[in-house]
Amino acid sequence: FQASLQSKVELQCKRPSVWSSAQLNPSCLSSSSNVDDLSHLAEADRVLWPRIRALIEGSVVWDGVYFVRIAECGYEYEQTYAFLPLLPLSISLLSRFVFAPLIPVIGYRAVLVLSGYVLNNIAFILAAIYFYKLSLLILKDSTTSLQASVLFCFNPASIFYSSIYSESLYALFSIWGIFYLFSGSNAMAMLLLAVSGAARSNGAINAGYFCFKALLQTYDAITYKRSIRLGLQAIVNGAVCSVCLLVPFAAFQAYGYYNICFHGASDGLRPWCSSRVPNLYGYLQSHYWGVGFLKYFEVKQLPNFLLASPILTISIASVIYYASLLQQSLHSFRITSDPHGKDHSGELISSDNSSTSLEFKETGNHDLRRRKSGNKPMSSKNSHFVELEIDSFIKFKKGYCSLLIFPFILHLGFMSFMALFVMHVQVATRFLSASPPIYWFASYLLLSPGTTSRRIGYLIWSYSIAYILLGSLLFSNFYPFT
């Protein structure tokens, strides 16, 4: 397989519009009888439409080659374990039980490819639907939510959502799971977010949303309900849910360790197998792709930094914009509240008193305007004022300065840091494409009354459209694009 990939590169240099690695894909190293029964129909002289078969298989490029290969043959090589199993497993099941009648027509491998395209495009549509539902739940603004959802549909990494990559499935299950979490359904949220961790390794970071919810529940339990027991219960529940999210990724790493370190070649043990804590994924990223802190900071990588600069700029701007809005809101609260802790404005308390299904919004039922007696010590007054500030922060329920956006901002900030300093920076375009704050930020700019803000919003739209066109041309013609 490695030799075929090398041959692919050489042949593409001669005739890039004709050759692809799919046409050079060798037979599986070891196949079950069930796979043999399906694969024998992939021979050109056995299928009804060999030209259609060649066109479909020839459309597979870059990482799609790995996903299709894993769906057909399983994990044959060490480096293939860098690709998590949700997408290849879904492709295999879909090809066997839904598109199986097409195997005699176009062959098994072409059916695998077709299954991948259908699966990812359907997942992308569903992800957009749940993105709108999540935006409506968080922002409580239908116009902004719709604008952000449309922008998500035309995000700059759209080519990867329509091809055989794991972005669509990850976006669907992560957004879907977060929607259920903020709707109050912990069990469903935990299941969906755990599945997202089987699509991409960064799905494990979604555990932070459960930690955020646990912190708010703990604050509510201790501050208002005066119950340490409820606070500890919230912490334990959050910890259990967070650990459950890590199970799929950890289980897959254990599966790789078992296959490579126990059933691998007997003439030599892989170096990571003897580590105190074997880290298969980290070793693969470092050894085969050169991923590591500041390893990509080289002069020759400057074009890749330029390619990723728009999405990184938008990400950093969305974080700064949220921080500035939050600072302005808290500053207004300080001005309108006297040193004795009396709130005279009430403007920062949401006027939306409608009930929600979000469990940790119970703090909204408490009265923020509690008055303290004037003869209390100054330290007590200051402590109460800090408590009022925290309460005002928690009760922001609408718009881009809502507390509910805070974990999304932390998530986006962490991933932006990883994309810039640790990963191959050009991957940032698709790595950050499933982050809601990017589209919420752009949507608020487009709907802003300020001329400058709207111009920036239109510039983001132009960037997205340009990257869709550029990515579609480069990616489909075997040129590198993120």
C-alpha cells in the first residue's frame, strides 16, 4: 500500500488529471471470507459499468484513500490507526446493508466510495439543522441563528464536509450532543458526544462542556441552596460524564496497542509499545506527520501559515469580541450598582423569564437585588458586591455575551492554540470549522448597525466563498489544500 502511494505521487506528476491512488489500490493483506465475497465483484471484467466504477474510485484523494482502505480491509498498517473508526465503520455498514445491490454494477470499492459521499453529505445537512437549533437555544435570536446557520453551510472547509473525511460526522455528533446537553438531556448528550470522539480525536475535548455545567450547578447548590451535598453530586456527575466521553478514543487506542504490540511482528517491538503509558496516537502524529509544539515553525511553511491565517484571525477575533462585550456588560453593572451592593439598573438581568429545560439555569430564579444592611463591615460589602457581579455574569441569557457562550469560547481558544502552535497549521481551516462561535461572531457582524462591522461580516462571507471555490479546484485535482 505504501508503494502504491509512492507510485501515485509519481504518476500524478505526469498525468494529475487521470491517476489516483484508488486505481492503484492493492488487494487486502488478509481478508475474511465475507470481504472476499464482496471484493471479487470489484474486478473490472465482472462489473456492469466499469467506466463508472473507475470514475468513482478515481475521485478518492488524500485522507479519503485511508478511510476507504480501512473500510475495505481494516487496520493493516500502524499509521492507519491515526484515522479513527467511526467513518470507515459507517461506510462499511452502509455499503453492506444499503448499497449492496450496487456491488455487481460498479464493484465493491466504488460502493464504499459512494457510501462515504452519501453518508457525509447527509451528515452535513443534519449538522446544519442541529446547528440552527443549538444557535436558537443559546442566542435566543432567530434572525442571528439563521444567518449563522447559513454561513455554516458555506463554511470555508465545505469541500471536506462533502468528501470522504471525518469532519461531517464529527460536526453532526458534537453539535447534536451539545444541543442535548444544553437542553437538559445528559444521557443523550453523553452518548452523542462520546460518538464524536470516535470520529475525531478532538472529540474528547467536548468533556469540557460537562465540566462547565457541573461548575454552574455546584455554584448554584452552594450559593443558593446551601447544600454541599448537591454541589459534590454535581461535581461527581460531571466527572463521570467527562470520563465516559473519553472511553471511545481510549478503547480504540487500546485496540491498536493489542494488535500492534501483542500481535505485531515478532522481530521487533515498536518503540511506543514499551513506554510506561503507551500513546499510539501521539506517536503516530509525531513520527509519521511531524506534529509537535513549534515543530511547524519553519520558513518553508510560511505559505501554509498564510493559508490558515484567515480562519485563525476570525477565531481570535471572535474570542476577543466576546471578552470585550462581557467586559462592557460587567462595567455597566459596576457603574449602576453602588458600593453597598444595591443594583439600580436591572438592565443586565435578562427580561426573558420564560422557562427553559436547561438544568443549570436554576440560578435565574433567585433574586439578584438582595439588599445588605448599611452597618456591615466593608469586607462583607465588598464580598457581597463580588457575589452580585458573579450573579450578573451568570444571568446574561441573551446574545453573544451570554454566559452559555463562555465554554464555546474556551473550546475555540484552546483549539486555535493547538492549530497554530502544535498541528500542521494549514489544517486549521477544517479543524476549526465546526466551532459555533466563529459563525455567531460573523452573524452578529453582518446584522450589526455599524457600517464597519457589516463590512467585516461581508469580508468573512467573501473569504468563505473564495475558499469553497479554491478548495474545490485544488482538492479535487490532487493539489494540497489544508
